Amino acid sequence: MRVCVIGGTGHTGKNLTPMLVEAGHEVTVVSSGRTPMPEGGAWASVGAVQLSYGADGWTDTIRELRPEVIIDILQGRSPELYGALRDTCEHFIVCGSLWMLGLPRVVPTPAVTQAPCRFESYAQRYEEMLATRERAGADGIAFTAIMPPNICGPYKIPLDTKGGRNIDVHRALQRGEPVVLPEPGSNLIGPCDAEDIARGFFCAAENRGGAAGEIFNVGSAYALTALQFVETYADIYGVPIPVEFVSWERFEAEVAPDLGSNWHFQANMCPDISPISAKVGYRPEHSPEQAMERAVRWMFDEGLLDG
């Protein structure tokens, strides 16, 4: 198949693109050029188009590639992209987020709306995603959305204990400095290796019949409590990390006042992956602990941490 991956050199795309090539597909990566395309191995046969997402004429450029499968990891202009490709593309796959579904009511959380989404950009993208799925269904074109939780693993600083991706917070963890958590520390956090998130896109592309019309959660096989999350970093860094518990009101006001940070400790991030496993054979290969360890090892390898 001719596959076009938009955002193919990013955190998820860097894992997905080689999977597609090694499965025998003809792959073209569309990226802004900010992240260079890797060299050698599977990447030697990958086509590359440098293009700013949403720029003038961007859909015309992608249309000229005549992809049978489009995988839009950026997913910010789904209706526009679909409109340009609807008569040439056979499978339209986009990336969403578990955050689009709102505050979870149950865990593991199914890929359906739980409550109003509190993030304006995600809410808009989600509505566009649903509208595009409806259009694709009417046109007889396969549409699939992949909804990841927190993305972890190599190539990106992993989630820290304040809900960000701050290297200074990781340096503090490495030194064994105390961590403050909202009581009682049982909220679920679901780090998922980018390789396993990429595997969700790959499985959908390989199994169009099972993926058509679906919105699939992807993730690790299980989630960690916030306390286990800190304890995992203590094990990885090889130091005891004391934990202080405070009320949610104090945590939100003093530790992580930004909603994008404290949401990791407010919403249970434990996606239900049974539908994607049953319908397209998705199986994550990395546990949350392994994904975190792989990310920390990458930070050491990149010289972001001393040791």
C-alpha cells in the first residue's frame, strides 16, 4: 500500500514509519522539517515531503502523492484534509487523545465521551473527528481514530511528577528530592511507550476491515497509581524519593496550577484497549515501568542527565 504519514518524524511517527516499511508498504513522510528524518535502515526507502501543516496548498501537495492510506498524527485539520483526499484515499487514520473524552467515569475507560472536554483545542478537534468519521461512513471510506494516553519512551522527556516534561524536575528526582502528590495518591497514570502507540496505528492500517469506523484507545496493559509512578522513578534513578501528600486544593493551587499539568493527577488515565486488541490484534509490548525506564535511559544517552 502507498501510505502517507503526516508527522512521521515525531515521537510516534519515528516508531511507526519503520514498522510500515518493514511490512512492505511504500511510505512517504510529511513533516515540517523541524525534526530531521533518521538515516539508514528502513528509513533509506522512505519518501520525504517537507511541508508545514495547514500551509497554503498543503492538501494539494499531499493529494499528489495519491496515498491509499493517510495517517494524520497531527490531526488538526481533519475536515480539510479529508475533503481533499476523499476520492483517492481508501483509509483515513487520525490521532486523537484520551483527554478528548473528558473526565473518566469508569476505568478502564472506553473510547466514548465521558464528560465535557475541558481543553478547548481538544474539544474542537474531537468534534471535527466525529464529523469526519460520519462523512467517511457516508462515502464508504474507512475511518479510524487512535486515542493515546500519556506518551512515554525514547525521543522525548517523559512525564514528570508535576505533570510536565521538565528536565529540571527529573534532575530533582535523580537527586531524591521530595515529591508532593494529591492525597491519597491512588489516581491512575498511564504512561505508554511511543512504540506501542505507533503499533496501534500500524495494526489499524494492516487490518482495515476491523478498524473501519472505529475510535480506538491505545495504551499499556495497565496503569500506575500516582504513588507507584513516583516509586517507579525511585527504582529507575536508584534513590529513595520521599512523598508528601496534600489536599487536592493545595496541590492544584501550589504544585500544579495549570490544568494541562494537574489533569494527569485529576483524571484517571487508564484506557480500555480491549476493542483494538479484539478487532485488529493490538498488543502493547512495554509496561508503563519499561516505558519510563526507556525514556530515562534516552535522557542519559542524550546527555540531559548526568550519570
